[in-house]
Amino acid sequence: MTAAQADLAGARSEFNRSSGSSGIDTPRVEDGAAIWRIARDSKVLDLNSSYSYLLWCRDFAATSVVARDDTGSPIAFVTGYVRPERPEALVVWQVAVDSSHRGKGLAGTLLDELTTRVSRELGITALETTVTPDNTASDRMFTAYAARHGATLEREVLFDGGLFPEGVHQPEVLYRIGPLSP
């Protein structure tokens, strides 16, 4: 077992509990503010409006997941949606872990749990996401995810940096991962 696999196994046992208020769960509207704060504090993600996180927890809860601490407070999340033009693809919008819980494999655990659920419930067979070239942590996480699932990973620039209105955004590289096995 590699160190990454051991971290992932440890995170699963620590956060995937069926008793108590901690564990992996579907986000609720009242989680929106905490999820917004985790995204803001990541200092890596493009921060959306706080309102958008409330909507996300209402409208895309079935394709998103949150990890909770022992008090039931969100400590990490993955937001996603089913791509309308490719209903077999889950688009992962954002992944973030509170700074005090990083380095434990929690993001990978959440991604595995979410894709297992949406594969079973919605027939998802592919995952798409975008990663900027400087986001090494996300690149490693999605590359490791593809390897764990024996899936192909393809990369191509989806949005060139010049398309963004602020003019200083890095390109968004599309990662296509699949086929996913159930």
C-alpha cells in the first residue's frame, strides 16, 4: 500500500462513520455559509458569491457532498452537477478542505464517495473538472483518482486565460476521467 492509499484508507475510516453527527453527507442549505467560508479560506478556489453556495446546496445537493466534524459542522466539500449535454458526466465544480483537516486524504475520500453514489443513482460513467496549471494539489488528486479507478485521464485547455474578464486568469484545463467503474 502506498502512502497515498494509506492516507485515503485512514480518511475513510475517520470520516465515513454511520453513527454520530460526523461523517460524509449531502449538503443542506444551512451548510452554504460554511462551505463559502471553506472555499474563501482555501485561497486557491475562485470564490463565488455566498448566495451561489446557498443555491448550490439547494439545487445541486444530489451531486455534491460534505464532510462533517463531530459537531455536524462542514469541514470539507465537493460540489458538482450533471452536465446537460453529457448526462453521463459529473462535472466537479469545486473541492475544498478546511485547513485544519488537510493532508488526511479527505478530498479524495469525498470524491470517491460522491462518484460512487452518482454512478449508482444517476448512471454517471465519467467525471469532468477543470484545473489551473498552478494548482498542483488538484492535479495530483484527480490524477490519483483516475489511477485508483483504472480510468483514462485526458487533458485539454477548455478556457484560455484571455477569455476571463479580469485578464489575469490562468487557463482552465479540462480533465476528462472515464469510464468510471461502479
